[in-house]
Amino acid sequence: APSASAKTVYVSPDGTGDGSSAESPATLSASLLLGLDEGDTAMACAGDYTLTETLAMTNSAGKPIVLQGSGEKTVFRYSDSFSDKAFAVNAGTLSHVCLADSSQIASSAVDVSTGMIANCIFTNLTIVSTTTNAVVYAQSSARIKNSLFVDTLADSTIYGNGTVKFTASDCTFLRHTSHSIPKHYSLFGGGIAIRCKFLECNLRASHA
């Protein structure tokens, strides 16, 4: 539960305000997120966001924060010159955002360890790395819930690497295609899937 002092800061792609309300949003940036306090929420207003840097859900003191959008109306896309991960969720929470339309992601689009991804959409994403790669790289006890993955190309949609298994629940995986390289993973490696749907997925092998 958030602390009594937790606050909400409103952000937008081109905000010029102080972030105190949806009518006066600040510009979303990595430095703004790092400056939030534990339990704070960055409320991303509807709009098209162009990614030029990784956005972290862990503040400068290593404490979790929240980045929350408006679902399919809050859309993040890679700039032509950016190919690193879009979100480093780590111990925080990423919710109600859409990450779309990139064919140049270098290793993974999202990293999450003990945090949570909820009610997100990941669509038309291609991971170009020739080593093990995934749309979501999940470590430790990461939770991915109520999210949609559609038209993704990677070794795995979600790949887990650790002794503590991540959990994906109530997610839908539509038209995922795996890379044809020596390490063939299905949608999951080292995780637990609960009430998930796998539709029209081209899997080379299964290591769920």
C-alpha cells in the first residue's frame, strides 16, 4: 500500500506545467521518474510518446514507483535512434500503457524483477538481437497480469531467468513468432502461466 505521503505527478509527451494536475502536466522524462519518492505515481496522460531513453520504475534511491497510463490511448513508440529497453520496471509498477511499432529493439523491450506489469499492450515489436532475447525479460518474482502481446517477434514473449519463478496471469499472446537461432524458447522460460491464451503462435520448441 502506498504511504500517506505518496503523490501523483501528471505527465504528457510535451507538457509544460508543474505536473500538479492533468490540466498542467509536466514532460515525462527519465530524470522526472528518478526524482519521485517511494510509492509515487507518474500518471501518463493520453497521447503519443516518443522514446529516446529508458524509463525506470525505480527512483534514484532504489525504491519502487508507478508509471500508469490510460490504456490504449497512452502509446509509447521508439524513436529511430533508440533501441535499448523502453521500460526498466524492476521493483515498481507499469500499468495501462501501450508499447507499439518497433523493429529495432536491441535485447528486450521491458525488464522486470520483483515488480509488476499490469493491463498493458505490447504490439508490433521485433527484437533484433541474435542472442537470447525477449519482449519482457522477467527475473525473480516478477508479475505480468492482464496484458496483451500481439504480433511480436523474439525468442520469447516473456523470458524468465532465475531460481524464483515469475508469474504471468490472464494474459493473451496472439501471433508470436520465435527467432530461428540455436536457442529456441517458447513464450515462457522459467515462469508460470495462469489462465493465459496462446493464439496463432509459431513456436520452435517448448521450454515453459
